[in-house]
Amino acid sequence: MKILVTGASGFVGRNLCVYLKELGHEVVAVVRCHTRPVDGIHWVVLGSIDENTVWAPSLLQVDVVIHLAARAHILHERTEDPLSEFRAANTYPIEKLVHDSIKAGVKRFIFVSSIGVNGARTAGSPFKASDPVSPHSPYAVSKFEAELILERLAIDSAMDFIILRPPLIYGIDAPGNVRLLSGMIRHKIPIPFGAVSNRRSFIAIDNLVSVIGLCLTHPKALNKVILPSDGVDLSTREFIEIIGLINGRTAFIVSVYPLVLDLFLRLIGKRKVSESLLCDLQVDSQYLFEDLGWVAVFNVSSQLNGKVS
């Protein structure tokens, strides 16, 4: 199978390209600028990915497109109009890519969106794919708008689509907050979340690429929105322990009352950080496990119990 992957130089992209190559697929890795290549993978440097990108040469005889390219993990937003920036990178480019994919005869289009499309937090019930959406940030809005474009164009074509809305993706060299936690663990900096007893869903990079691999051929994945996760919800403390384990270190976790943490983070203008560390965000991945028959590659429960997954 010939597969085109956008955003191939990113954390998910590089891991996915290696995984697909190991499965025996022919991989076309699309990037914006020159990067360290992976042997056995055809790298295409486009310069920019926007609404004017010429995709046709890269789509020749491609069976599946996996769209990862996005503006994400902006820890310190500096633009005056973040939504416009996110739309320019995440929303507008997908229309041309989908249109050109349909024209090229691509059979399946897999779009990695975000659980942020559903919302920022849950209260008692996990998010389901059928729930009304509530994008909680400019990034999530831009991803949802991209989903709508994909569905609108694909529904009247011969091309099937799959939308994945993963929660936080983690693994070695993961960006964003995972990178910050990994750095704190490596430098033995006290992490004050020992008293936090929330429940959150996550997905390991090995599990996410496995889910994408399943979606390449599974008939029950077609034209669905799927919420993938590890299948085990963790507290922030447990998640930090997992990050320590995959880095081969023991996290230095201390207990600070959650209300104190929340007040401190809000006072320094980090309300969203407080929400992501202290509140619940659970997803219902039942369809993935039961209907698609997926089995997690990285077993979180075994890791926490000190076993080899």
C-alpha cells in the first residue's frame, strides 16, 4: 500500500512513518522543510502547506493519505489573533489536500484531529464520538473546522474518511507539556501533583500509530469519528509516573493541596494549564476496543504494576 503522510517530521509523523515502513508499506513523507530523513522512506519537501499547495505530484498512485500537519503545542502564544493563525495552518490547507486526494483516486483519508473538539474537561461521563462538540480553544476550533471540510468533500466522493480525536499523546521526545514534565523528571525537580486524584485519558505514541495502522484497512473504521486512548484512565500523579518510567527515571512527586495549585496557576495566568492538570478529561474508546478489536501495544496497567508490557 502506498501511503502519504503529512507532517512527517513531527513527533507523531516520524514514529508513524517508521511504523508504516516496518509494516511493509511504501511511505511518502511530506514535510515543509528539509529534515533528517528516515532510510527507506521517500521524503517530499513542499516548502509550505497551505490552500495553494500543489499536491498532485505527491499523490500519484497513493492509496491512503494520513494528515498530521498542524500548528500545535504553542506553549507561549505571541500572536494577537491566534484563531487566524491556527486556521491558516490547520483549517484552510485541508480543503485543497482533500480535493486533490479525491481527484487522484485516493481510497482513504485519515485525519488526526484532537479531543479538544469535544471540550476541555468531562464531568462524570467520558466524551463519546456522538456527543455535541464544544471546541475549547482556537486550536480545537481550527481542527473541528477541518473535520467539517473533510466530511463535506468526502461524503459525495468515492473516498472514505476516518477522523481520530486523540487525547494527549506521550512518549519519548513528545513535545509540549510532556517535554516539560520529562525535563523536570530528569533534573529531579519536585513535581507538586501527588494529591491530585483526577481521571484523564491519554494515548501512548506506540498505541496511536497502531490505531492508525488498524484504520488503514478495517472496514468498520470507515467514515467514523473515533476517540482513541490507552483504555486506562490515570490521575495526573500516575501519568507523571508513566512519563518517568518511559524515561527510565523515578519522578520526584510531592503533594500540594489541589485548590492551592489551582489558585497559584490562575494567579500567574495559567488557567488552561490548571484545567489540564487538575480536572477530568475522559474519553470513551469502546468502539475502538470492541467493534474494531484493537489491542493496546503499550499496556499502561502493566507498566504501573512494574511488569513488562
